[in-house]
Amino acid sequence: MFPGLALARTLTELQPGATVRFAGTRRGIETTAVPAAGFALDLLPILPLSRRLSLETILSPFAAIIGTLAAWRLLRRQRVQAVAGMGGYVTLPTAVAARVAGVPVVLHEQNAIPGIANRLAARVAKTVALGVADAAVAFPAGKTVMVGNPVRPELARLDRGRLRVEAREFFGLVPERRTLFVFGGSQGARHINQAVVAATKHWADPKNLQVLHACGRRDEEMVRAAWAAAETDSNGLLVRVVPFIDRMDLAYAAADLAVSRAGAITMAELTAAGVPAVMVPLPHATADHQAGNARSVAAVGGAVVIEDRMLDGERLAKIAGPLLADPERLTRMGTAMLSLARPAAAEELAALLLEAAGLGPREALLAAATASATAPESREDTGWFEAVRVPLGPDVTHNVTRRTKRMEAYPPIEQQHATPEFPDVEPPAAPAVPNGPEPLAKAAEEPAAEGPAEGPLAQAPVARNANNHRTSNNSKPPDPDPDSERRPDA
């Protein structure tokens, strides 16, 4: 979802006269995320590519045919110039329809191990843009281009050192302590939540350690009770618990080391921010793609990987403790993370799509894009990311026409956000940590959130130029990541 939204935003910046549209389904998070971000959404009658025997498995081939016809009509009606498929199951029928209609297709694969939709759609695509270089082996030679994974603008060129003092003050953290930032997804990662609490009695130097724990809404009550039972005030460990974080820029700036899953967008943000990490890949991610993502970062020395089945409190403390006590190694790991960063990923992907649409050579488009994206952006200019995750503000109006099975979403672009406060767990006397509603970003995890990388997510941003022509794009299924777990901050 978020690479698609980042691409859509960049397209409209590079081509002010363009219109960007998304194609998706009624069951995906695109029904709220896309309208909240200010883009139009067209719904297609498509079912997921199920790997289990079910009624959907039987019906999905027929739905694919119907969905392909619907996508073809949409492309013709909107005079689409190019389609960008982001890997969700809407990608394949839309890409096939585009091929039939003579519309160029650019795919974007976020993970090291591609999903089935992009593997199949690559046969009709002009170009496959990669978020992780390791994915190239899964696609036809000569079709791939390494661009990276687009991240929220305020994270693309994050200066952690500049924000460190503000960040620790924001979360009520002690400036002198080493900070472990633990997060799984907007829904949290239950196994990680349990392990970090269980690690309490295993830290070698707890009085010099503090934990910023984004546990997810689902597990908040359980996590707070577990921390209270852990009696951290007796060993001096400082803990701040929040259900989600809407200021991920500050969370990354406050952290010395992160503990997280290994979803594509989490990986992109950690590398962009240069945050060393202990990665615990989601064990049942589709095709084990999170393990592939984690290996690509561990190979350059930016992260240490723990298998989910091996994770417990003692092992987490045994691995993270020595890292936190070694600032020089953390610095080397952060530098390794930054070596994989692609801060201009959104601009590179947009340039590929606009070139496919015949709007200019990629090099010239990219030069113009990166020239305007050298300075860090303020969150005031990028607040639409938060609007995507927060169901606040006026309702979105939908207009459905039975003949075309098409829905137009006319969203309120500006939404007001309340900023509630969530009390800290420890120490009891510590000030509460202010935290607002989470900005969507990364994806979801654990039971609800831990799903396959291919699911019902938004599928196609479409750009229209001054001559009333358009381009299209696709997004990813609700994988708890896109983070394989909908990021806490996400």
C-alpha cells in the first residue's frame, strides 16, 4: 500500500497535470487508505490467489476472467497511459488487461522473494522495479531495474543525530541510557512482545537500558499487565509502552537498536534511517519472503537474525545486550544499513513509469525528480500518511454504478487527528508519553496481521497528463507488513 501511495504522490509532483487512480477490491485496506490519501479508487471484482482449497479457490479463476475484463474496460475508459503493479492480487488481472489494451506495465516487487502475482505478471510487463536486489533471480533477465522501496518522505533522508534529543524527550526517555526500540506492526507481534518482557531478568546492565515498546493495539492490555508483573522497577529497567507510534521518525532517532519483523517496508525504513536491528522474520510469511529480506541486510552486517522458533527472552537479551553495550559495532551496523538505503526510490520508480507512458526519458525525469528531493521534508508537508491509518474525520462518499461495478471514492483530504496520551508502564512515577493515532505504513502482523504477502490491497495509481491521458498503479495486499505486520507506526 505505502509504496503505491508514495509513488502516486511523486507522480503528481513530477506531473502536476496528472491524475492518479488506484484499482483494488472491496475487501482491501485500499477502501480507506486510498481515499484518505486523496486519490480516486476503482473497485474490481477479483478474488485472492488462495493457496488452500476453499470456495474462493474454485471461484478465483472465474473472478480473474471477469476482473480482467473489468480492468480492460477501466483502462480504456480512463485512457490510461501506463500501469504500475505493486504486487497485490489485483496486479495480475490488471497487468493482463493492460497488455491486451496495449498499455505498458511497470511492476514493483518489494521483497527479496517475489510473490506469485508479480512472478506471473512479469511475463507481460515492460519493466520490473526491485525493492531488494536479491529478487532479480526470479524475473526474466534484462527486465529488472533496482530502485529500492519508497518510504515516507520524512524518513527518506532522516538525520537521526539531529533529532536524538527531541526524540527521547518526546517519548519520555532518559538521554544517557541505551535505547532498544521494539515493534512488530500496527497490530503488534505477539511473540516479540512476549520475548521482550521475558528478557527483563536477563539483561546484564538494566540500569543503563531503556525499552521503547510499540506493542500494537490488540495486545496493549496484555503487554501492560505483563510489564507490571515483571517488576522492572526492582532492577532499574526503564520501559515505555505505546500501542502504536505515529512519529516513526522520532522513534528511529531515539533508538540505538531495533527489534522487529522483516517486512519490506520495515526494512526500507530501517535502512533509510540507518538503524541497526535484530530481525525476527515472520515464520509463515508467503514463500518465507521475510527471511529473504532479513538475510539481504544481515549479509552486509546491518542486522542480526533470530528465527522466530528460537526467540525467547534469554536469547533476545543474549544477542541484543552485547550489541547495546558496543557503540562502535552499532555505528558500523548503522553504516551498513545506510549502504542499502535508496532515498530516491519513489522518484526512480516514478521516472520508470513516466518513461513507459511516453512522457520523457527516464534519466531526464529522474534528474528533475531528485533535484527537488534533496532536502528532508517536514511532517507538516507529508501528513497524509497519517490520514491513511486513522479513521477520523468525515466519512468518505462512495458512488457505485451497477453497470460497470465501479466505485469512485471522493474523499475528504484533510482530517483532524486527536492526540491522546497513553500512560507509561515504568517507572510508575514517570510522565505519560504523548502519542497520537498511528499513521498506517508498514502492514500488519500476528494472527490477524500475519498473513501472506499477497492479499487484498490497493492496486493502481493512475496518472493523467495535461492531455487528459492517465497512468495507473497497483498496491499490495494487506500483509501485515507490508510489513508483514501492519507497522505500529507504521
